[in-house]
Amino acid sequence: MMEGWKEVKFGDVVQFPPKVRLKKGKSYPFIPMENLDSGIKYVKPLMEKEITGGGAKFEEGDTLFSRITPCLQNGKIAQAKDLGNKPGFGSTEYFVFRGKDDVTNTDFVYYLSKSQWFKGNAENSMVGSSGRQRADAGFVRNLKIHLPPLPTQRKIASILSAYDDLIENNLKRIQLLEEQAQLTYEEWFVRFKFPGHEEVEFVDGLPEGWEEKELNEIASVNAKSINKSFSGDIFYIDIKSVSPNNIDFKTKYNIKDAPGRAKRIVKHGDIIWSCVRPNRKSHAIIWEPKKNWIASTGFCVISPNEVPTSYLYQFLTTETFVGYLTNLAGGAAYPAVKAEHFKKAKVIIPTKELVLKYDSYFSKSINIIWSLKEQNQLLKEARDILLPRLMSGMIDVETLLGETAQKSTAPNQSKVRKLNPDTTIEKRKAIAAYIILESEVEEQFGKVKFEKLLHLSEFHAVCGNYERNYKKFAAGPLDTKFTYAFLNEAEKNNLITYQKMGKLERIRVGDKEKLQEIVAAQLDKETQEEIKETVRLFLGSNYEKPEMVSTLYAVWNNRIIKNEMINDELIKKDFFEWDDNKKKYKGKLDRELTWMRKHGVVPEGWGEVI
């Protein structure tokens, strides 16, 4: 045993279960078992629910440990997060763990419970009838563990948390990109507010040039299957390995040992949709697959021919389409649809130009999403290799912590672009031009929204040393000298035009090719993607949301720079003291602060005080 480590009983050093009080008949955040993901540290409530009886009770940071088969074997263990300063409750099949003050670190307790050694012991204690076995609480409490000193616990938790925090950030980016694609799809193809819709006539309920076709007219369904002569290894995608929008894992088999349903050949751009229980929405895109990815015959494999994957996937995953499949599913115990139901489904086909325009925005998003998913898989693998070695003391924590800290700070440092004075103004013009291009479809894109997106792009997305001169104005941070000069020059050179829409003067793209040239000359692809992510956060909003977020960001950032106390009440106080005009947003700021944290729009103290 490592020096300073002690052999103790788990129940003596951990609150199991912790004391949590909930009042019967009141509503609290609720976390059901299905929300836990074996590869993700945090689990968040998606709803509040009235507590009427039993259920595991917990607070922020507590570990939820599935005690029942097969959930425990599947690794359903997570930390409760984002409960909104309230206690929560969930399945009766959770053990709940929490650290003890001055004895155990709560994060360390979570990682200890995730270790294969701890989980394996819990599995071995299971009692009960086959199929409904549960880990024995008494056995787990008496389990002897090797406990390091509290400072070492914190260091171990810090090392492992660095991986999980990166995974969490990537998941937020994925969610944001998926939401942007869905919101734009709904705006263009459901509400028919696509670029240029004002000048298009409707024929039989659809814009002119649009048509309705059966799916089998625009895509192949179950086009290829492996034949009997196939030999070698495959990577099998089973129904249980797919959740909404995601392939959670693939299982490697030699084809001789693979399940009989391992037959569907999938290729880049295909869409897989589970025929079984379609209400569960087990569907995903196949993107840049490695060799020999094979799907179960329980999937319908859809290969788009006439429309891009980005558009067809959105159409085939709407609630309307899910309802269509659910209504057709036959079989009470095992409801399923058939390939024919997919083939005969009616699909709305917009004009080719509009579909390709949508694809030009969001096929890139699919690339980024898949890249982030691959990063997360590598992070999970690295974390899972480290976890047992850290828990057993095999690794020198001090050395590893130093290396991890260096790696974790590197991205923040590299994010700052140091520019020569001669290139600064051109770089800023390119950022402004790119914001305008990315806002081309926005009907409510006026000067105030542009100003706030520019502020957020320069302070949050890009963080460049751009000789800015932002000051306080009624609508939020604004660099008047640069912003007004750019807009005047852009209008003079026909890069933009203005369209009067009531009180709003909408900024519209003029000479698009020239704007694209300005962007291409100054901004690399990575920088463009960072700005795009920020701009698309505000798709569909009027000026109010970017004004609130920009001002909240500025006052929050000011406090970090000045090393002042920070909490939500102080941030809101600074917001309302910014200008008397801000009083109109009373009662709205809590929601926006929650939104900012959810989407990672959180300042780091970069730049100057405004």
C-alpha cells in the first residue's frame, strides 16, 4: 500500500446514502435511469416531477450508482449536475454516494465507484431472482478500500476530471451544432421562411418548385448486405448501441462469431433508423466509416441519392416522421415497422438550390460533430486507462498532475491571436464580414444584433489583440469608431444593403463574393468555425437576446479582470447599473445566465475592462 494510504470500510468514509429532505407533493428535478450514460460523468435532469412516494434522493455532485442488473453491468454511474440549487430524486434503483467533510472528496468517491474493481465487487454481491438482481447495500458498505490522504484524493479527482470536463465541453458543442441545424431546418422547410421566401408563390400548400416524393424515389433502402463468401473482422452496430443522433459503440467480431443479424453494409452518408420501437428514436448518420462497419438487420439503412444527407436526416428525424413510424409499428410486445413503411414515406423535396444552400452550412457541422465524437472516444479511453492506475497508486500523482495542468492550459493560451498593427484592422473587417455572411438568412439581423455579435466574436470566439476600443452604450458594449466606419464603408462599396422592416433596418448581403474574399484573405477555417458557432447561437432571435448576453458577458468579464467577487446577483447588479435602459430586462437575466453556462458563453477574464 502507498505511504499515507489507509485500509478502511467504504461505509465509514462515505455518506451512503446522504441525508436529503424532500417534501411530498412538491416538484423536484428528476433523473430517471435511462438518462445515465456509462461514458459520461455528468447526468442532468430533463424535467421536474412531483414526489409522491419513494425514490433515491440526492443533491448536486452526488454519485448515482445503478444497483440493478443489467444497468450496473452496463456501467450506469454518474454525478448529478445542474439541479438548480434544489435537491433531486430518481429511480429507487440508485445507491447514492457523497464524500464526508475532511475525509473524502466527493469527486474522488465518484471515480472510485467507477473503477472496475469497485463495480465488480458490487456485481458479485448481487442477490435476487434472475433478471432482477440487485447489489447488496450491506456488502458495499463493508467493502474494504485503500483510501489515499485527502490532498491526494483531490489531485486524482482533478486529473480525471480534466478528461471529463473536455468531454462535457465537446458534448455542449455537439448539442449546439445539432440545435443549429434543426432550428434552421424548421425555419426554412417547416415555417417556409427560407432566403428569398418573400418573392415565392405557393402552389397546393408548398412553395413553387417544391414537390412531394416517396422515399424510395430519392434514396435506396437496404441496398447492400454482406454475402456468404465474406471473411474477416467486422465492427457491428446493434440496435442497443444506437441512441438518438449517435452511435454509442461498435462491437468487433470475426464474421464467424458475429450475430446472425450482422448483415447490413453501411457507407458514408447513410442514415440508419431502428425498425424496432421507433418511438425510442434510435437513429444516426454514418460518417466516414472505417473498414467493414456492418449494421443489424433490425435497422433500415437509407442511402440518399437525390438530396444531401444533411437535409434528409433532418426530415426523417422530425416528430412528425417519428409519429408516422410509431403509428405503423406492429406487434404489442415488440412493436416494429418494415422497410416498406420507410420506402412509401412521403418526403418534401425543396428546390435543389435551397437544399444545397442548407447543405453548404450543415454538412460541415456533421464533419465537426463526428470529429468531436472521435475526440471524446479517445478521451474516454485515456481516462479509463488512467483510472485504475491512479486508484491503486501505480502512477505518481504529482508528476501526472503537472503534465495534465500544462496540457489543459495550452489551448487557452493558443486561443489568443497576436497580430501586427498593420494587419489588425483588416482582420477585424474580416470578422465583421463573416458575421454578416453567417447571418444572411436572419430576418431580424439589424445594427444592434450585429454590434453585439461582433463584441462576442472578438472577446469570446476569437480573442484577438485587435486594438479595440469598446465602451459602454445603452444597448451594450460597442466600438463606435470601428463599427460605424466598417458599416459605412461596406454600404458604400455595395458589400451590404439595408432593408426597411418596420422599425428594423435589416442588414443584407450585397456583394457576396467580395465579402467571401475578405474573409478568406484573413481568417483560417478554425477561426471561421469559432465565429460561426457564436453567431449560430443567436439564430432566430431579435436584438434583445444578443444585447442581454453581450452586456452580461462584459460585466462578468470586468469582475474577473478586476479580481472582484462574482455571483449571479452581483453580475445582475452590474448589468442594471450599466444603463437605465437595461431595466426593461428585469426578470429575464436568470434565464440568460443559465443559457450562457449551458452553451459555454462564459468569460475567462480576457481583454480589457469596458
